[in-house]
Amino acid sequence: MDIPADTVSLGDYEHYFHQRVPADIRAYIAGAAADGVTQRDNLAAFARVRLMPRALADLSRASAGSMLFGQPLDYPILIGPTAYHRLVHPDGELATAQAASLTGTWMTVSAQASVTLEAVAATCRTPLWFQLYLMPRRDDTLALARRAEDAGYRAIVVTIDAVLSGVRNVEQRAGFRLPDGVAAVNLAGLETNPTVTARAGSPVFRGMLANAPTWEDIAWLCRQTRLPVLVKGLLNAADVQPALDAGVAGIVVSNHGGRTLDTVPATLDVLPAVAAAVAGRVPVLMDGGIRRGTDIVKAVALGASAVLLGQPVLHALAVGGMAGVAHMLTLLQTELEVAMALLGRATLGEVDRSVVLGVG
């Protein structure tokens, strides 16, 4: 795969993704829930925030590094969990893991990856996290957690904002179906969806939610695994204390990229309230709408320890394979450094509320 010479931003990768990828796969990867209000607002929220620089700062020891869960993190940029990388490249998550290794980027592997979590671990040379959904049967959830532990993963990320799939009309209109040879291989043999037994009335309330997880299920998982557990999909500051009471080690502010419930707020807009409720007790991360180094600065200023990338990874993988993902990550790392330098902030610790104009 040749990366076009004029590909100099994440937006360029997205442009070529839409040119090169079949319509049904585009609809699955890029499609939003319902009318796409939240997906668009994730991007617009960053555009609404303005940055305020300081002049002539001492940048002689500038660094974008930090510590996260006791480990050095070169840049506050992680690869977030996205499913089925083999939809856009034959090497799938293995190519993404190789790019993560080249750029020193931590990677979160989806439970719905199209390559086994063990194969990704054998390929990747940077810390790995494993994302999972709580399974209808606790034994299945625990089996996945144990596999992640045994393969050397450093954390478990539980997605909590998708007790069922959102209404994805774009995907429905395109008639998307997984092609032959692409599957959620880590879930083989597991019961992933409860059987709907209702013969009348609501199939959602009378069947699909029969095994919907609760905070007690999160608490149970935290007790069962030796790995730190993060919850991903928290938007409401009122949910922070239940999460902490359950024993979570971190929170990812996320709206699933606008792919579950439409018209919920942009993640950047609720990040400050969630971070305030957490009050430094555990790390707070966020995803949704990250496209520029300046977006990362804004997220850090408003309370995030790091950000996760979702769609941009698949855009770059589709356009340029492993080299595309590595190039995309390098672009974002460089943009972050440029933004910090021009803002006069030598470290992430100096990126605080004074960086953003008129916010909180």
C-alpha cells in the first residue's frame, strides 16, 4: 500500500480511507448512531475551544512524557479498541501492533479483534491493554481476563456504554455483513448475545437486557483479576463514585465514538466534570474526536492523563497498512510537541486550565 505523498494529517488519511474502502465497510467503521449528532459534536467540541500561549518559556528540557499506572508513557496517546482490523488490511491487528511497537505507543486490543489476543501480544513490543464486554456468563468474562493476564497484558478495559448495540442506520442501509475470513476470533465458543425468548412485547426489555451488567459485575471482575480494570464509556460525573466504589483503577470518558446513543454530549464537554469528580484518585482518559495535536493539549488541559485513538487507526491502516499507522501516530506525536512548544508548555504538567481560553 502506497501512502499518497500529500498525506500530512489525520484528516488526509480519513479522506483517502473514504476513497479506497468499499461502501459497506466504510459504513460500519465510520457510521454513527442514528443521525450522527454526537459523532459530529465530538469533533466540533475541540473546534470550540481556543488555546492561550505563553511567550518565551524555557523549553530546554521539554518532554511529552508522563507516567501512567507506574509505567513511563512517551506520549499521552494510546491506540483505543476497535474491532476487526482485518476488514481493512489482511494483517489486521498484527500490523497495528507493529506500528505501535515502532512508535512506542500503547495499544488496546478489542475483544472483537480479528486476530487472537495472544498473537497480538507476541507481535507487540509496547504495553498492551485488553478491552472486553462483560459476557452473559461470568465464566466467559473470567476466561477472557485470564487469557489477557497470561499473555502479558497490563490492564483490562471494560466497555460499559453498550449494553446493546445502538441504532446504526448508516450501517443498516449499507447492508454490512462481516466478510468470510473476518471474525471475532477471541470470542469463539463464547455466548456473546443472550437468547431472546419473548414471543410478544418488547424484544429489548423482554429479552436483550436479561443479562445486562451492573456495577456489581464490575466489582466482581476487579476482585477476580490481578490487572487494573478501567471502565470505558462513562459520561456522567454521577457515575464516578459507583465506579470507584466498584474498585476501578481508571476511567475512560467516552461516548463510543457516537456509535451507541445519539445526542449524548461530546466527550470533551463532559471531561472537566468527570475529572473534577474523580479528583485525582485514578487516571482519567478520554476518546472521541481526536484528530490533531492541539486536541490532545485541550484534553490534557481539561483533565485527561491521555487520549485514545479509534477511527484514525483504521483510516491509516486501510490507506497505508503498518507504515500508515506508524506514520499517522508519528504525525500526531509531532503535532503535540509543536503545540506544546508554541504554547510555551515544556511538560504535560504545565498543560492546565490556563492553556484553554474561557473554559471553566
